[in-house]
Amino acid sequence: MRLARIHHVAIICSDYERSKRFYTETLGLRVVQENYQPHRGSYKLDLALPDGGQIELFSIPGAPKRPSYPEAQGLRHVAFAVADVAVARDELLAAGVPAQELRVDPYTGRRFFFLSDPDDLPIELYEQTVTTVGPSHE
């Protein structure tokens, strides 16, 4: 077996409409499909990334909060590649989204920063080069 790429990352949110706005309007992801699941009383929203990967956004009533930020066992954060992290950070700050300071990955020399989604899920924006998108520093 050989894995080709990440197909999707699933995220459970506490406020579906607020998170839907964040991922579509603030981060600019395209809606592929939206479904209501009456047996769960919840929504599932498929969002497309330009490279074909997807984010699945779920609303599950009564789901517990994330145990800690960000060092709980399990998925640590979601990282997206962008052409210029300084420009991306400025755009987010202008839209009223708090973002951490720019940092430099000591292993690759690429710049990155963290922000949080509406449920405090850590999101990293990592600068890609023109020719390749390398593995994360973690």
C-alpha cells in the first residue's frame, strides 16, 4: 500500500453556522456538498481545497469540547499551505481574526503562524515554495 495524499480532515464544530462562515468566507473554502443528517440532528458540510483535499465540517449536538490547546493526544492541528504567510496573516487580521506572530521553521526556513477556528481548533498557515510543498515541521 502507498498513500497518495490526505483526502479529508473531519472537524466537529459547536456552532455550525458560525463555523461554516469561518471556513467558507474567512478561509475561502468552496462548498462541495451540504447534508442534514436527521438521525443525528446534525449537518455535514464538505469543503474543497484547491488541491482536491477536503474538510468535512460536522455539527454534532452535545459533542464535548477539545480537552486542551494544542497539546492533547490525537490530532494536533490542521495546516494549510499558502503562497505568502505575511499577506495571509494581514488579510486575517484585517477581517478581525486573531493570529499569532509569524515564526520561521528552524528545519526548512519557511515562515508560518497559527490562528484558531471558532472552536479554538489550532490552524497553521505554512508558506510553500514555488516549486514544492514540503512536509510540516512537526
